Amino acid sequence: MSWIAEVKAKHTIVSAFSLLGMQGRRMRYGPCPACGAVRTAQDSRPPVRASGRHSWWCNACQQNGDILDLVSYSLWGYSSKQADFKELKKFFLDRDHIKPPEYKPDDNMSQHPPQGQVKWLLDEAYMMDDQQTPDEVWDYIHKRGINPIGGSARCANKTLDHGQLRWVSNSSGKKMPWWPTAWVNLYPIILPMYDHNGQLRSLHGRSVDPNARRKTSAPLGFSAKGLFFMNQKAIHMCRGEYEPKEVWIVEGEIDFMSLEQFTDEEDITVIGIKAGSLNDNLLPIPPNAKIFICTDPDDAGDRYAQKIIRQYSGNTLMRVRHG
């Protein structure tokens, strides 16, 4: 197989958009590598669209081509026919070592995405204080009074080839990676999620766009059922390595990050829940530990609190609101 065939086997045009740092909005990307346009006169969306698995088309300048042309225009301003193929090959080879672990048939895809690929996305993501983290992500966190340095939240890495992740069917039956490339821009904040045994199972994304119709998302085709956000003490508790005196249960990723930032100073165990987290698999919270319930003061928060009270009735329980 030639190196060009290998490139097209490993990369889709959408993953190439991501490699080049092109920004996506409603299935359009920009700026155009050929003309530099970020929109057209008739459409507020970026001008470049995918045309099949390996081709692209710009609605502004009508330029088009395959993955090689896209990269060539982006790097040198002309099509791949005029490019130095050694340099094109080097561009892809330099990035191909950054790829997810292969999907294993014994991975339990009925409940969670492939564990190795979840870990890969989190390992390759940026720490919040990394210079690669966009200003809008950092500002979003800080405006909420959160110092995420040292916490579990990460900023998604736009340079990864998400097209190599295991593909699943969306609600309309279309096949896509379980964490689509476009979601790197839609949900730039990602957090790990663990099961009741403290094992990494999935991740959850958070938008920083105040106008986003959907603020958070689990991986495509999966949910947060039976999964939790956990600080390090919570992970050690669930693995039988630590017995806490206090356990704080909060609702959602923002409240989790808000409380997690203090756990280096305070000896507390913090667990964050989402819809579906509280199922029949109980967390191994010691019976002598106090449980502080910090769910939201709304109907959903009340339901979560009542379920926690029923599940851990042997513990000392307190409903509080932090912050």
C-alpha cells in the first residue's frame, strides 16, 4: 500500500480539518485554506464543507480537492500537484504516531466507549494552564470562580485524528466516531467519568458557548448511567484504598470542578453526578462517613437528593448548597 493510500485509510477530510486547526460550525469549517474566507456573503457559517469521506469544497472560492490538496493549500497556498510530496508525507507521518489504541473486540461497547481510547483522548488533552488551551476556555472557567490547575478537567486536543476512534451509529443511523471531530469545538472541556469501582469508563464534554443549545454531552451512543466525576480521594475510596470521613456529592461538572479545586487543602472526597449516575450499583461509601448532598435546588436536584438519602440511609446525611 502506498503512503497516500495509508493516509486516506487513516484520515477523513473532517479529521484533516482538525489537524489543521480549522474551526467547525454546523458541519462547515474555516477559514478556507485556499482563499482564507471565514464565511460567504449568503451564509454566516464557515465556507468549507466535506464532500464525501476524503474531499472538500469551498463555497466562497469554489476551490476543492482531497486531503492532500487541503493540507497543501494550508501550508503552501497551492494544490498538491505543485507540492513537494516528501513534505506532504512528512506532515502526516509526524502526526501518525499520535493515534488511539486499536479497538478490541472484547471491549464492552454496549455500555461504554473503548476504555483505551477514552484514556488516549484524556492523556492527549491539554492541562487547563497549557498555552494550547484557548483563552475562551480559560476565561469561562475563571468567571465561575474555578481554578482548574491540578484538577481533572482537560481541554480537548484539536490536533488528534478523531476519525480513527471506534465508529458508532447516531440517532439517525449515520456512522460516526464515538467522539466526533466537531465535538472538540462544541465541548472543549472534557472530564473523566468513573464507575462505582473507581475504574475509568468514559468522559463527558462541556460547552463554553453561552448560546449553545446543548451545554454538555456524553459520548455518541452512550450515557452517564452508573458513572461519576471523582477527585483522587473518591477514586481511592472506590478502589478500597481509602476510608473518608466526609463525602460530598455534587450535581454536574461545574459544581464538581468548583469543589474539587479545594481538595488539595481540605481532606474531603468529592463525587459529581449526572442524570443516570445513581443506579443500583452503590458507591462503597463507609457507613461512618458523613455525606453532604450538594444537588441543585430544583426538581431534578430534589429527586437526586431523595435517591441518595434512600440509598445511603445508614450514613449521616446533610443537604447543603456550596458556593
